[in-house]
Amino acid sequence: MALAPLSIPGLTKLPQQTWRQDFKFILDEFVSLTPIQGWITVQHQGSYLRVATEAKTIINLTCDRCLQQYNQRILCQVEELIWLELDDLDAGIETGSQELDLLERLPAQGEFDPQDWLYQQLCLSLPHPQICQVDCRGLDVELSPTHGQSDSTELSERVDHRWASLAALKQQLEP
């Protein structure tokens, strides 16, 4: 079940000017292992919309340190106020509502897309950096003899196994 765009003027005709929807679906744009489930409400407040959600899912991420894949639970609990522009002139006028932190703007006679908004909030809920474990040590690195050094000196350098093919090619090309 997808969330269809809402007519902003149509919200004023709903009881308490509020639309609420429970959901459980897969978003093609947001790859997850489990369906995204939760609820979303959109409440018309005259000059702004109050949008809130609680959504959860499990996704598969790649660790920024060791490059291993791991599963991560995502819990998105967000409330946002979205300013409604009454006309084209309103778009360029400073309203003095800075204390309300109204950053997003929509035309008052337009539509609100709850599915796109939910997608954006889920993306913002992703962990940064993506680390599989608190004590992740990073890539496994193997020791190998340094090129051109005798084995008796036992000088070695750290070599990332992903570069092994390039190192072999480099040895073939060097005189």
C-alpha cells in the first residue's frame, strides 16, 4: 500500500483537520530487508502543516571501516512543521516565524506527498558513519615482504588484499 499525495486544502475538511495513516509497505527507493511499518499524521494548522511519523524497518548496510555487510534496525521518529505559502508573493516575504524553525515550504493550494516525505526522513535516519560494531578494527590486513628487500631483513609493509592484483601487475612491469 503506497501513500498517495494529499490535497492541502482538502485537509481542512477532515475531522480536526488531521489525516492519519498506519502503513506497512516496501518503498522501491529505500531498500530494506523488512517492510517499513508505522504511522504518519498530517495536521493542517492554518499557515503550516504539522507532520509526524514513527516508522521502523531493518536495512542492510556496508561498514565504512571493514566493508562487511551488517543489518541495522532503523527507527524514525520525526515531527516537522512545513510552512504554507499563501500566494507567490508570500514566497519572498520574511514572515518572522524563525522561532518556529519553519524551513520547508509548500504552496497552500498544492499537495503534500507523505511517501516522499517519509522517504526523506528514513534517509536522514541512517547512521553516519556506518560502523558494524563499536569495536570494529577495520580491514583485515595481511603482512607481505616489501618488494626489492631481502627476506633476511624481514622488512614488511601492510598490504590491503583488495590491491593484491595491482601489486602483482606492478611487480611484472618493474625491471
